[in-house]
Amino acid sequence: MTPSPTHLHLGAIATVTRYREGLQRSGHLCELFGGTSEGGLKQSLEGTIGRFKPDVVHAHDALRTGVHLLGSRTPWVVSLSGEDLHHDMLDDERGALVCEVMRRARRVLVPSPAAGLLVEERLPDAVGKIDVVPRAAVRLPTGGTDLRRSLGIPRQRFLVFLPGGLRPIKGQHRAVPLVRVLRAAGADVEMILAGPEQDPAYAQELRDQCGPETGVRVLPTLAHDRMGAAYLDADVVLNTSLSEGAAPTILEAGILGRPIVAADAPGNRDLIRHKETGLLFASETDMAKQVMALYRNRSAAGALGVRVRADFQRRFDAAREIDALLSAYAAA
């Protein structure tokens, strides 16, 4: 089960689609529920479960899909999103609902050991039924339209790419002054933000803030077949999130060997080792300093890209992801 509408939850649909394809390659029958761009469902969840008669139902995102399984007699598991872990679980209104989903689920799937410890601290009822299923880093196709060429960005200009859904927790507003600060220091820099408008008010505020900023563009969601090429076009991939689960954008950029500058936030620390496989920043000033350092030392930036790709290939293998998933299903 994936949150809908899927054009607003690109990370979720990428994850569950990868799960489905991996399960099918392993010889299992798997049906995706809620996977329409408009959010429309062909039939009710109860009807689908009754027709398909699954061994297990997997809800990806406790708040947005897991609540629909409360009371279900079919064995079910839930995998937690970054928003479940760091936002909804702590919310005065939604927190009780997220915790109830985790209490009722047969297994609770988290992307890292640190996330598992966080759940156990906040919800002792989950102790003993948590499975760590690291998200796979899958190389995207890179033959899409060249962003630089389509937007008229010179090859020699340093390009910062900030992908991700436009909503407050992603923190894109923190990067708005970045280009102005770096250009004032003599850098030839441009920045592109791209992602679905998950919070219309925030997205509009962000566009208003970026409007007067020279060298900053906010693009609509890029098609999946363009994202790989967009990463390769970038000199640095930026993540400004206040918290994450396991950011798909970091995994996608890293496996393509792109240098990453990311917020030193829960979730990001599980993916990036500071100064070894990427750079983590604690403030907007640190962010600007780190991007400037990579601008001035392209060989160091390239070395970070090489190391993060090797690290992700080792730690976030697609076959290992499916093995961990099947282990959780067997336990359920």
C-alpha cells in the first residue's frame, strides 16, 4: 500500500515499486494498492484483500496507509516514513494514531538501526517486533534531457541541485539565500529546486522567496526518466531537510557518484559520514561554507562522489533489501 496521490509522494511510490519488482523477481506475487497518480482506487481495500487473499499486507507510511488496516484480520506490517518517525509520531493529534498503527502491526519496518532505537524509546510496545530494512540505492537511467542545455546553463557554471517535495519539513527555504551569498564571494553558481508541491502554501511562499533571487530556479516535478540526468548535471546535490527517514534523493545521487551536502539531521546521519562520503551542515552558514569549499576544490568534490558511490554499493544493495523484507514478512 502506497500513499496517494502518488505524484505528491514520489519517494514512497519509488520505494514500494522497487519492493514490488524485487518481490516479483524473487518469485512472489505482489499487487500495489493506491498506486494511481490521481489517488483514485479501482475498488475498496477490503475488496482487494478479499479478492487477492494475500499472505501479508504491507502498508508503507503509518499515518497515510497503516490506519486503513486497523482492525484487519489479515497479517499486516507497516514500514515507517521519515515523517512518521520525526513529525507525525510526535504530533499531539496524529501521534496517538501512528502509535496505534505500530501497536497493531505484526512487524514494524524501519530504514536503519537508529530509527529502530527511536521507535523503541517512544513506544515500548514495539520492542521485539522491529525489523531493519535498509532502503536500496538503485541507479536511475541517465539518458534523459540535459537540464543545463534545456535551461541554458553554461557548462562551466557550478550547479547546485536541490530535489525533493516542497513542504516545510524538507527545509528548502534554508537554501534560498545560498546563491546570493556564494556569488557575493565571487563564485559562479546557480541552483535548481525541483519537486512536487506537497504543501501548496509552503510551495507558493518558497516560489515568492526565490523570485527575486538571481540564479535560483524552482522547477515542477521532473519526470522519473529525467532525474538521473539531472543528478549527473549537478556539481553538488543538496539536502536541506529538518529530518528524514532514508532520503531517496540522497540514495539516488550517491549511487551515481554525485557529491552531497546534506543537513545534519536524523536520517541523513545514517546515510552520510561527514567528510568521508559527503558533507553535513548544522546551519545555513555551514551549508554555504561547504558548498563553497567544493566549488573551490573540484577534485575533493569528485573524491567525495567516488567514495559515496562505493559506500552505497556496499551498504544499500537491492537484493539485500528484498531479503530483509521477506524476513520481516516471514516473521509476521
